[in-house]
Amino acid sequence: MVGMPHHSHSCSHHPAPTSFHKAFGIGITLNSLFVAIEIAAGLYTGSLALVADALHNLGDVLGLVLAWIGYYFAHKPPSGRFTFGFGRLSIFATVFNGALLVGSAIWIVIEAIERWNAPAVEATGVVMITAAIGIVINMGTALALMRGQHDINIKGAFLHMLGDAGVSAAVILAALVIHYTGIGMIDPALAVLVAIFILWTSWPLMVEGLRMAIDGVPSHIDHEKITAFLLQQPYISEVNDLRIWATSTTKTALSAHIVVKDDKPNDEMLKELHHLLQHEFGLASVTLQLESSHVACITTA
């Protein structure tokens, strides 16, 4: 039995709920305005921590845009010219977003080192008010996205907004300490901590995006475990050309040539195998080609 392709794809494209598009739009608009306000306040007061938090929030605005793009294109069907769909756009956006955040964190550290011996923070009241506005905006955005926890894009955006609220709270605390103690070096010290936090969250994002961009196996997928699972099936003797790649930041595809024994699987068995591969390993698309054991597998690159 040669060249018997059996395909299984998640092809249902349901329109995305309008409420989440509205939540993304409002969240991006409010957070963009807040970034502008925060940068202006940071430059006015001389607070590097506030500027650092603004750059962090700018990265998260891009993260919201990325999540919105992924959310939109996840529901956009392939076309005649783009038969794989448009999901890879979200992968490229991930790489860009991660690289921008890493660059921002490096700049913050360099600036903090230069200011360490001569910190200049004035108008701590302005700093606290600005950071408090950030808490309100970030928490409001998080609440608007809370119902979308089933979507990894929306969940990531939700967690980012909660993290931003926490950083803004830290800025308020630092401003209070500076106000009552006059220890200005707390500001560049907090800026370095914010930069470390940005690196901690953005470096894995950039690395994973690069992995997906060159068709590497996504980090949450265990290639060896899937191979072992296939070989455990009583009717499979070999697995060849197993390929796993990301079609978007939320969807993963698999294709493989499997050599079947004389006791060939029936349609129900194959249907169950596809179902298990999709739901046990989080695969959005599965394509299996069956080959008989007496025929050599020929692969062309």
C-alpha cells in the first residue's frame, strides 16, 4: 500500500468574538497614550525608572498588537495564493517584538550606569501619579481580556498587563522611599531591576520566535515522545520523515511517513490516531502518509 495519504486538519474558521477585538483596540489605544505620558513625565522628573517602565510598556503595547494579529490571523482561512494561511506573520512579529525589548533593556542598563553616581529625581509626586494611572490602565486591560484565557495569545497579553501593573506599583514604592529618604540612587537601581525583568521575559520570546521562524520544533512539543507514541501503535513498524513545525505562534503542524504492518489499520483506527495526536500533543494539523513495509521510503529534498 504505497502513497496512501491520510490528512487531518483543524479547518474550522469561526469568526473571532467582536468583544475581544474591541478589548484589544481599547487596550492598545489606552496603553499607547500612557506610554507617551510616562515618557514625558519621566523626562520631566528625571526618573529613569519611569522611562524604563515606559519602554517596558511600549514593548507590551507591541505584545498586545502581536496578540491581536495572531488572534485575527488564527481565524483567517488560507487563500489560493497563500495556501498555508497567514499565521507566520505572528511569528515574525514575535521575533521583532523580542528583539526590540532586548535592545530597550540594554539601553536602560547603560543609562542607569551613567546615572548611578549622579541620580536626579525630582517631583516624586508626579512620578507616583503617573505610575498610579498605569496601574488603572493595565488592570482595566487585564480585566477586559480575562475571559479569553483559553487562547494562548490572549492569555499572554493578560499576564503582561498584570506584570505591568506590578512594575508600576514598584515605581510608586521607589518614589515614596526617595521622597522620604532622599536616596536618589534608588531610581537607577529600580531601572536596572526593570531591565532585568524585561530581559527575563523577552529573551525566551525572541529565541522561541527565531526557532519557529526557521521551522524548528516549538519548545512545548516533545519530538521523541511523539515518535515513541506512534511506534507504540500495534500496526506501525517504522516512522520516517517526521516533521513538526509552527504555522503560527499558536498552531503546530505535523507530517510523517509511517510504515504499516501487514495488519493494516482501518479508517476508524486512523481517525482515532489523528484525534490523539491533535489533542494529546496540541497539534493543529496532522498529515500521515501510509506505506507498506516492503516498499522503501524515498525522500527528495
